[in-house]
Amino acid sequence: GCGGGNYAVKVASLLPDVDCTLVDISANMLERAVERVGEIVSGKVTALHGDYRELDLGENQYDVITAGTTLHHLRGDEEWELVFNKVYKALKSGGTFWINDIVIGETDEITQMTLDGWIGEMSKHHNQEEIEMYLNRYETEDTPRTLSYQLDLMKQTGFKETFVLHKHFNFAAFGARK
């Protein structure tokens, strides 16, 4: 779910001498991401149009797989397990999986506290109408999981080690090595 390429551009700017495969369900977003990443990397840029839950990512194909603000759209445990297993199989030995996404707290109180913090940050940059739009999307389209759920799922899938880079309010950056 590369969208328009914001996260891919950030990562590619750190690793410009790579081949890059971009995946998105939206053809328009994917096209834009290919353009933007193609301006940064010297390697080949490949586009896979479709839903990453359904696409064949192959086995032992990638050194690094990233998921930037997309996994929170997964629904039940079966979808989470499907995607984490698919990513694990697609990575080469020693490859890494990096996630930057929305997470919920371990309790309802912690979830509310982090959500309130996020709303406070949004109020510095957005008007009330925009905040309500984001919150509506969050409540109707998103089904994030806890950070611990995802780290545990990585280990259950077979990843050797997990890493937490950052957690702030209801966002976290973390990963694992195969």
C-alpha cells in the first residue's frame, strides 16, 4: 500500500542505489509513486497493481519490505496473519520488515490517552472540520492492533528479532529481521 509514495520516497532517499517494487490497490496512486521514486533511485522501479493481501510476492525476493500507514486497514486476525506470513516468505534470509503505522494501546484508557494526544497535535495544524474528517476515517476505516500484538505476530511468523524504533501517541515505527 504505497499510496502516492510518501513513505517510499523517504526510504528511497536513504537507499538510492536499489531496485524498488511498489504495491498499491489504486492505479493512480501507484503511478504517482512510481514517478516520485523513479526520480530518486538508480535501480529498477517495478509497480504491482493490486491488493497486497491477494498479490503473489514470491519467496526470497526482497532484502527489505516496508509498510507505511497501511496495515491498520487489515481486518481480522486471519488478514494480519496472511500478510505477515506473505511478507516473511517474500523476504530473503536476513531481510527486514519495517512498519510505520497507527497502533492502539494495551487498554482502552491508554488508547484514549494516545488518541487525545494525536488530536491535540492535529489541532495545531488542522481546523476542527479536518480533525473530524480524520477521526471519522479512523473510526470507520481503520482497525489497528497493539504494538505488542504485531511484535508477537512477527515472532510467531518466524522472524528472529524485532525492533521498536519509535512510539509516539498512537503511531509507532518498528520492524523485524528474518
